[in-house]
Amino acid sequence: MLAIEIEYLTGRAVACSYHDRTQAEWPPHPQRLFSALVAAHSELDLGERGAAALRWMEALEPPQMVLDLAPGVRQALGHWVPVNDEAICFDANKPTNFQHPLDRRTKQERYFPSVLPSDRRVTFQWPVAAGIEQHRAILTHMVEGLSYLGHSSAPVRACLREHVALPTLVPDNLGDTELRVPGPGRFDRLESIHALRQKDESVQPPVGRVVRYRELADMTPTSEFAAVALLAFEDGPKLGLAQTAGIAELLRRALLKVLPDDAPAVLTGHDAPNQLSKATHLAIAPMAFVDSQYADGAVKGLALLLPRSADAHARMLLDEAIYQITRLNLGGLGTLALRRIDVESDEMLSLRWHRRYAVASKVWQTVTPIIAERFPKKQLSLEEIIADSLRFIGLPRPIAVTLTQAPLITGSPHSKNFGNLTSGYLSSRLRVHARLTFAQAVRGPLLIGAGRFLGLGLCLPISERNL
């Protein structure tokens, strides 16, 4: 086995998310640890023995992790920091700036986002690490040479542990958390990037391999959907929740235009031309100003969700397509600028998808009305139809379903205001708001009914004390 323990000596971890430098990275990605070890190898001048140990380490399976999963988060404020001093170079062909270095300095805005874990220790562990004994001595020297993991303002103590512990995060393709991990060839890639940076400091290493993780002890029934990207609206006309399906359809069409012709059904929603897929596929849900005293239902952005079983190739294709779409054409209303934000964003409350819609709760209420899968019959009530529709997203039937035409969430429109549905197969179906109560807590996001792929049937978790 191999286990590396990191302790944040100041009690805080300072590291920027690779998606957004104003957001803190937590958990610390295994790739960050590997990069720190590569830096320690160079600083300690460990030569070929150190290089061999790192090439061995990068070929291991992604590590388990032991850490606090719900640390405190400090709001990241911008700081204007002077850039490094420039050396005065004399060149006969160019005028020389003889100003004092302090007068020549410019300033750049920087962020130092941080988290405050209740347990300042983090352990990366590999229960199976064949061949460790030939590298253990040099790895011990390398690990103990680590001084920080992230920003230098948060020093760490590091060591090898003698035993593995019960993990809190384990690699799992169906997990909610995506972490960057090293893979074969990463050491050589980082070495080559370092050489390039000697000539051009703007060169950055590629993101590298990304692996999904899940909480080991979490046995909560979980929706089949998982958010893979969030798009915030930057400018353009104000849009309300009643326009949810239309906005989602416009973004879906924009994505289809840039996706390759052979894109899988999990992205296109079609098994063949003009043949809708019956399997769970890409869904687009609204992020709106709701559930607040002054909520008006204004849509602030869109969440793109895929089934947790979607493979890496489909995720990569969607990621590439998203980066090609910076504005959404709304026809006569103008255009809407889109800005990608982190899935676990700490921006305005309306955009905190992960903390609002992907949590566990026994009670859920609709933000957008559910479009019934079928019409009720004498032997089959609308409540039973909606309860049965939970199976399509991998959740158990609720023990109680309460239906209403009026909204249950502040800021959500009346169900009759969702009559202008662009997709013909939805326009003639029943639509209704609902409160769903489960026997045990279930984890979202919950998108229910026939319109779930266009953001209808979106539910918000409700605290039982607020009912």
C-alpha cells in the first residue's frame, strides 16, 4: 500500500479551481499532489531514482481519499498585487527605462480562495501499490520535502502513513465529483512544459485525466442525472421560468449544430433520425431566482445534465461543443451571452446548482410543473402516474404526492403559464405542480415527467420544518 498524508498547518487550504480562479479547489485534486511532488523532485535534485518513482506512481490506479467533505468556505475577494520586478536591460537599439523598480511596477488583480476544513489532514491512499518497496525510500524523502499544496500562503506537513484508513471518497464512474488525476506520461509532460516555460511563461500544462469520485458511505438513492456544466447569463433580455422549455430547446439546437454527425444518443436524444431515444440523455434545466421573499422567477442560467452512466467520450464531446457556444440567439428578443461557471459555483444563490438541487431531502417541490407521461384513467390516477415516473431517473416511488395548479415555490409561475411549449409532443399533455414526499431522503437533481429533458418537472428540496 501507499498512503500520503498532508496536513494544512494554518488550518486553511488555498488553491484555485482550474475552471475558475475565483473559486477554491476542494477536495485537493490528486493531480495537484503529483505536480507538487514533481516540483519537490526537481528542488531536491533526486535524479533518475526520483523520476523512476514518479513514473511508477503515475501508472497507479486513481487514489482513494480521506478528508472533510464539507469544509467552511471563505469568500474570495480580489487583491491588486504588484507584478514581479523587472530587470533593467541595456539595449543600444531601445530606450532604457531608468525608473526605480517600485515606480515601474504595475498591479494585477488576483484571488486567493480558501477553505477551512474541520480536519486539516488529507490522505491520498492506494490500497494496492505493487512495487512500492523499491521506491518507498525516495518517495519518503520527496514527500517530506513538500512545503505547500496549492498557494505558498498555506504551508503543509507531509509524510507517508503506515496504514490505510477508511476512505471518504473513492473512484467511481457513477460518482458526483470530478477530480484531475495523473496518468501514464504525466511526469514527462510536466517536465517538457517546464522547459517551454523557460522561454514563454504563458505556457500551461493541459488539464489531463479526469476521474469521477463518490462518497463511500453515501448509500442515499440518487437521481440518474448529474450536472456536467453550468452556463450563467451575462447580458440580454430578462427571461422567466415560463420560457424554460423554449430556452432549453434553443440551447439544445445550438449544441446539435456543433456536435459531430456521429454524436451518441446520450447527447442528441435520438437513436436514429426522427426517432427519440427512450434512454436517459442530455437534459437542460433552468437556474432561476426562486424560493426567496422577493423571488421573481428570473432565469439566471442553465444547467446541462447527463446520466451518470455517460462515458468519457460523450462528456468530452459535450465539453467541446459548449466552448463553441458563447451567445444564444433568441430571435426577436436579441441574443444572450453565456458564461461557463464551476459546477460547484459559489456565485449568486440562483447559480449554486450543486448546493441547491443536488442535495438529499425527503420532501421536494416543483419549480417548473411536471408534464404527465400519460393521461389518467379510471384505474390510474394522475398522482400514481407521477409517482411511477420517478423510476425513469432511478429513484423509488414517493409515499405521498400532492398536486396543485398553483405554484408551491415563491417565484415559480402558475402551471397554466407554461402553455407555450415548443415541442409538439408536450403541448397537449397535462402539466401540474407537485410536492413529493419520500420514505427516506433521496438525492437530486430531480427532473420528472415527459418534459424533463427541457427543464420541466424540476424540483427543489424542501426542509420538513418549512412545510
